[in-house]
Amino acid sequence: MTTPQFNQSTHFSAAGEADLSPTSPLELDPENNPQTDQKPTNRRSLKLPKGFWGWQLLWLTVLLGFGTMGAGALLWLLITPPAPNCQEISPLSADGDRLYCADQGAQSGELTEIQAAFNLVESWPATHPLQPQGRKMMEKWAKLLIIQANKKIDEGNLEGAIELVSIVPKTSPAYSTVEEAITDWKNDWDDGQKLYNTAIAALKKQDWAQAFINIQSLAKLNNAHWREKRFNELVDRMSVERQGYQRLQEARNIAQQNTANSLEEAITLAHQVNSQLYVNSVARQEIKTWSQRLIDQAKQELEAKNLSNVFNIAQRVPEYSPLYQDAQNLLLLAEVQDVSLNQANSKPFIEKLVILLEGKAALDQQSIDQTLYQQAHIPTEQLDGQIQDLVALQVADGIAKIGHPLALKLAMDQAQTIGSQRPRRIHAQTLVAHWRKETQRIEDRPHLVLARMLSEQENLDGFKAAVAQAAQVVLGRPLRIEAQTLIAEWTKRVQIIEDQPLLNEALTLAKEGNLSAAIDKASEIEKGRALYSQARDQINEWVAEVQIAEDRPILDQAYGLADKGSLSSAISEASRIRYGRALYYEAQGAIARWVEERDAYWASQQPKPSPPSSSSSSSSSQQSGYSGSYSSGSSSSSGYSSDSSGYSSGYSSGYSGGYSSGYSSGYSSDYNSGYSSGYSSGYSGGYSSGSSGYSGGYSGYSGGYSSGSGGYSSGSGYSSSPSPAAAPAPAPAPAAAPAPSSSGSGSYSPPDANLFLE
């Protein structure tokens, strides 16, 4: 194809020239360039050859086609083809697809899938094009197995881990890695197992230090199973083992007391040790040892025939003890001994018989050592005789339970058939005595029933008849105590019926004001009678009223004298009220006050004592009261002591028949309690005055009550209070010592009692 040639000298037309030549905007605008209309151009336009643009389009189309084809091929090469559907894979599928699906299955972690993947690659020959890719995948699959095996190792499943990696074929490039991992696992496992076993052995021996060292070594292992799980397990086990051991030690400390209570407590405490602990085996051994101690103690008590102690000790051996059956055998022996030797045993016949039969059976079967029977002092040859006698007594007891006197007589005859040489002779005699008493009760019961019926009449004759009827139950009979109780009750009722009129009459006389007659009437109730105590209370009350009526004027007169300042006269007047009288303590209280007032006055009037000299005999100022004495033919040489607590000795010698002791220890001003010491001696000889002539003290009622003016004298010898040994009475105040008589032996007559105050 030739390109058309253009001649540059070719002339173009004006129109073509106008099309091809460049023009400016000014040239095109007729308004701006008016010359265009006036002078048109002479250039001619360029004309292309025919078919020029067809060839250009053809070449462009070819280029676009090849570019599109290259881009499509490149895209096809670069884009990954779609994954095969592993659900539809089959042995006829492409090996690449099968390898892909095998890898996908291995990624799931299923052991069967991994094993199938290994088998797929193993089935290919060495020249297979996918063999290199398959071997790389085998190495990846082996690593997956090792990861899963490590998890099993951490769970403590060594065998499972080894079994898991054993599917890796020896031709696998990762087989050496698998073998190395297995070796490491076994070594770590052996180390952990060794440390674990050593720690367990130490725990069984209660070697806490060694166990702790081994437990700490476990924490340093690479295997997480031993480093964490087993480590924590041993730490917890050691903690509970030590707690159990401490409890066992506490039980041991208690058992050292070696008493029945302490051994029982120790056994109970040791039993609380958890049975899953290693120390439990030691605890069981200790329980056996302590149980044996209890049994030994029970055997000693059995030999000593202390059966109550045997039961108390042997019953402490618990059921979980290895020696429980031995303790039960010992209890059976104790019961047999109790039934055999203690024939007064209160157990029922059937129970006794069963105990003897069990003991005989145990002896025949040799389940109990015969030496224990010897220790229990049980003759084995007498067991049969014991059983025979018990059967006979059981028959007699059954007859006696009928309760009729004839049945009781028949039962006694049956029991008396057991001779004196039989082992249950004492038991038989005990039953005979019991049934004899039952017979007597049956015979005497009607007497008491009739006596109660008679007493229901509630009159004197009925009670007397009841007493007579109950008295028929003679001494020594079983109902004698009951009869005596009823007799005492009815006798009291008889006495009340007989004496109540006397007491009522006395009360009536007392209400009428005739106290003397009331006292006489109430005194007719004799001592020991039912109303005697009530009568005595009334008599005491009436006597007190009489005494108050008699003594109140005397005391009032003494109060009047004291109000006038005649203290000595008041003291003398109040002293007439004798000991044991109703107003005695009131009088003594008044006397004490008046003596204190008089002594205070005397002390204020007494001149001060001169200093002591070697030639004079005077009392020490430290003495209490008057310490001197009247000496015959001389004046008093004593001075008054400043201590106002009372008179210490009074006139010590005085005149014969005069004051002999005076006040010896003072008095207590407490009116309610009387005098703590009182006037210790009163008058030794007697105080003789011109008017009263009183000598001695009051000694109570010796023969009866007697007033100063005659009054009442009881013939019954009533005494309102016990007679004192020495009746104290306050002495009047000592007066100034007058000149003694020439004889020195006459009675002393003091001056006027009111000398110091009037």
C-alpha cells in the first residue's frame, strides 16, 4: 500500500485555504476585521487521500484485541482457582484437591483426619509431583500433634500424649522432633513421679520437713501437670495431714492421764481423724492401744468384783474399735458374775436366765477365754446349776404373782425346795422372805382399812376406836410404820378434842380480865399434849401482862425521881424490877442512862488528883473507874480516874458485908441488846439501907410467880424464863466513905442515896 504523495506547490482554493490556514479571532470577526469582505484570501484547503481512516481503525482494532487477550491471560494466571468442595472429594479427585482437603481436615485437630492426611502423603511415590508439598504439610501436621500432646501432658495423661504422636510415620521429616518430645516428656514425668512419691512417703511418716522439700522441687519442673496440679494437691494434702496429726497428738496428750474418761475422750478424738488421711492408720492403731487399756482396767475391776466399774469402763470401748467384741465379752462375763454371785440382783428372772444361757453358750463355743471366767470367779461347772435354780424360782415367782395367800404359801414351798448347797439358795431365801412379808401385808391391811373407816366419824369415840384397831398391827409387821403414823395422827386429834375446852375456858377468863385464873386453867394442859405449845404461848403472854401491870408503877416512879434529879433514888427504885420480868430491859436501859449522868456529875465535882508520891498509895490515872478500896479503919486512898468507861473494880475490900465488887466492866447503852457485860457481880454481900434492905439479885421463878404484895403463886411451878446463874443487879453509886466503926467487922450503912445531888 502506497502512501499518497502531496505536492507542496499545489494551489488551494480560497475556500480551502480559509479552512486550513489559521485565523485569529479578529480575522474571523467581520466587525473587527472589515477587510475580509473586501479582500478574500487566495489559499486552497488540504484534501486527504481516500481510505486513510479505515486503515488506522483496522490497526487500532488489532492492537486492542491482542491487549485484551494478554490481559485476560494474565488475569487467569493471577486469580486463585476456587477451592474444591471437600464434601464431594473422592479417591478419583485430583491429588491436589485431595491434599488440600487432607490439610483442611488436619487443621480441625481430629486424630482420624490427621492420620488420614499422613496416610495420603505416604501413599504417594517419591516421584509424585506433590511429594515435596506433602512432606512440608506432614511436618506441620506433626507440630499440631505435639501441641495437642502437650495439652494431654498438662492434664496428666502421658500415655494419651504418646499415643497421639505415635501416628506420625517414621518417614515424616518431623519424626525426630516427635521422638525428642517423647523423651522429654518421659524424663519430666519420671522426675515428677519420683518427687511426688517421695513426698507421699514423707507424709505417711509425718516427716513434714522432707515432704516440704519435695513439694518445693515439684514447683521447679517444666511439666505443668507436676508443677501446678500435683504441687497444689500435695500442698493441700500436707495441710490436712498436719491437721489430722495435731488432732491425734491432742488425743495422745489426753490419753496420758490413763483414766477411763480420758481414754474414752482420746478414742473419740482420734476417731475424728479423716479416714482418707495417711495419719488415720496411726490413729486406728492408737484406738486399738487405748481400747486395750480400757479392757485391762475392766479386767482388774472384774477380778476385784467391782462390777459397776466393769460396766462403766468396758462400755466405753466404741463399736468402731478393733477390740469392741472383746469388750462385749467382758461385759457378758460381768453380767454372768453379777447374776451368779449377787443373788439379790433386781433384774427380772427372764433377763437373768438369758444372761446365764448366753454365758454358757459363749463358754461352750470357746468364744470367751476360760481364763476370763477364772478371773471373774465364776465356777464354770456351776452355770448349769444356776440355770436350773433360776428355772425353779421362775416357776415359784409366777405362782406368787397370783397374789392370794395360798398362792404365796405355795410359792414359798416351791422356793424352799432349793437346798442349802444349791448356788441360788440365797436368792430363794430372799424371795421367801419377800413373799412372807407380802402375806403379812395381806393379813394386816383389813385392820388399817377398818381403822380409817372408824376415824371418818370425826369424834372422840371414833378416833379412840381407830387407834385401838390400828394398834393390832404388831411390831415387826410390814404395815407397822403406816399403822404408827395413823395412830400418832389420831392420838393428836383425841388430845385436841379433850384439851380444847380447857384452852377455850382460859381464853374466856383472860378476856374477862382474870389473868391468874386463866393461867391456872391453861396450866392444866400437860406437857406433850397437842395443845401444850399453844397453851404455853398464851400463859407467857398473860404473865407478861401481869408483870407489866405490877412493874409499870415502879418504873414510872423511878422516871419521876430521875426527872426531879434524884438519880440514885431512881436507880434504886428501878432496880426492884428483877431479871426475867417483862420490863426488866427497859428498867436496865434507864438505869444505864442515869448512872452515866450521875458519873458525869461526880467526875465534874471531883478535885484533880495530886501527883503520886513514894509514900502514898494511889491508883494509876490510866485505870478505869475507882481502882482503890475501903480499908478497915482508914479513909479511901483512891483517886477518880479520868477515864469514864465505868468502874473497873469498885470497892475491892470495903467492909465485911458491904460493897464487895461494885461495877466490874461497865455497861452497854444499847437498849435493844441489853447489856453486853452488865454488872458482873452485883452485890457480894448485900446492900443494906435504912429503907429497902435489898440483898442479892433476882433468880427468876423458882416455884412460881410471886408478886411483891402477895400476888399470884402458881402451884404448877411455872417459870417464865430460865434462872440465871448469878442475878446481876446494878448497885447504887458509892457514897463518900464514912468513918468506919470501931469493930471493923460490922455491916456498912451508906449515907443518904441522894447525897451528891440533893
